[in-house]
Amino acid sequence: MLSSQEIMKYYSFFLTIFLFATTLCSTIPKPKDRSIDKKLSDLDHETNGIHNPDYDHEAILGKDDAKDFDQLSPEQSKEKLGKIVDKMDKDRDGYVTEEELKNWIKYVQDKYIVNDSNERWKDYEFLDTDKLDWETFKKKTYGFTEEDIKPTDEKAVYKEMITRDKRRWAYADLDKDNHLTKTEFMHFLHPEEADHMRDIVVLETLEDIDKDKDGKVSLEEYISDMWPGDKEGEPEPDWVKGEREQFSNYRDKNGDHMMDKAEVREWLLPSDYDHSIAEASHLIYESDKNKDGKLSKNEILDKYDLFVGSQATDFGEALKSHDEF
């Protein structure tokens, strides 16, 4: 049975979308990027209008061994990055094109999803079947059932968590047998990665932001999800003013001063935007010294601090499993 702290930590993971800056119900004093279409990092791409290089690090290197590069000297970082560059260059022509960079980014992020799901699946290896049933998952995660929870019980807070998990479980359970295969379990853990799970991502996000429960997101709810508000006379940051304009000019498509479910979906899952392509384009723009539209190994190593060198980086899985790419 998991402890209360472990349960809260475990459930917090479910609320975090691979892509969200923090849990869906949190508010933090910086912009929050809730777009989750193949999100490359749990970090924000920009912080207070300033580009966040840690986002680039995780996009290129992955997230499993986040502290490794932090322990390396610049020379060691370049050496290990050089090995990764060799894997990016699929045609071995000495250059990394935007397409090769995009494919690498997709590979690293997909690998993280698979590895994370495999690790969590190991919690249920004692089963005599290749499927996980809902009751086993619930008891393993929470240690009790809904029937065990009384209105005045301190465990009452978990009732909503169980309800939400069960609803997400139903979305992941494609054959509706109340069991999840390993692939379905991966979709349950990472709903942003499967097309048939997108509705639950939108619904959960809407529920978390929609404080007055009217089924829509007002400007106030949108802003308060990102910024906790005035503290001791602190003026509203410029990025908040920018977000107000974003809401009015782009988020609120029909001009009713609210975001309905369809507008929330377009915000989270923009139909005309791919994170991997955008990140590859950004990295080439920042690193392509001779402006030939592709990166030599030297150009990448000259900008090694853009790709690596932060405590948020992770290259471990990329190196361990490069033969599969």
C-alpha cells in the first residue's frame, strides 16, 4: 500500500501533461504553456518573455538522467554531444538537416514515453496476465476503494482523484474490457500521445481552470491559471498583459469573452503547429553560423551550451539506446 504522500505524488504525475509546466491545478508566477501536442519538455519554452534554454536541452537530450550533464566539464559535454550528433546525421554526410533534427527530437521524446511507461508497468509484473485490471490498479495506487472513504474522512480528497482516474481509464480502454494492455496503459499515463485520448486532456484541463464550473474559461480564469495576481503592490508583468491580448485576439475565436471546449482544444492542440518542427527550426536558426540551412558538427558543438550543460538536461537514454534510432 502506498503512503498518502506517495499517492499524492503519483497522482500529481497523472495531472501533469508531458508536456505541462506544472500540475494542471497549480498557479505559478510565470507564463504557462499548456499546448501539449507532442510537448517536448515539462518546462516552459519562454519564461517572462525570455527564451528558456533548458527547454531546448530536454528536447534534444530527453529527461531520464537529468543530472548527468550538470556534472560534466565543457570538454566532456562536447564529447558526449558529439556522439549524439553522429546519431542525428542519418545519411552520414557530415550535416544535420532540419528533418534529421526533427526526427531525432521525436525519437528522444517517444523513447522517454515508452521507457517511463515500461518502468511503471513493472509495478504489476506479479500479475499472471498481460493486462492490468482497474481494481488492481486502484488498490495498488491508493490502497483503498471509494467505498472505504467516508465524507468526513481525511481520505475524501482522493475520491475525486479516483473518479478522474477511472474516467481516463475508460478512454484508454479501447476494447472496453475494463483491463489495460501495456500499450493502453501507456496511453493512460501519457494521454497527450494518443489521438483517441485528446478529448480527456481537453476535458481535464477545462475542469481544472474553470473555477466557476460553467463549462468555459473566462479571461480571469485563464490569467489566474498562469499568474497568482498582485502581491504587495507588485505591478502586473508585461507578459501577463501580452497573455490578455493573446486571449482576446487569438484564444477567444467567437468574441464572447470566453473559451469554450472547442477553443480550449485549439489552444492545447493547435492544428497548425508541431513542437518538434518548431524546435528544430529554432535550434537551426540559433546555431547555423553560415546560414546554409543545416548544421555541421562544429556548428552544433560551438553552440553546445544551447543543446546541453544545464541541470535540467538528460542525454543518458539517447546514448544508451542510440542503436535503435
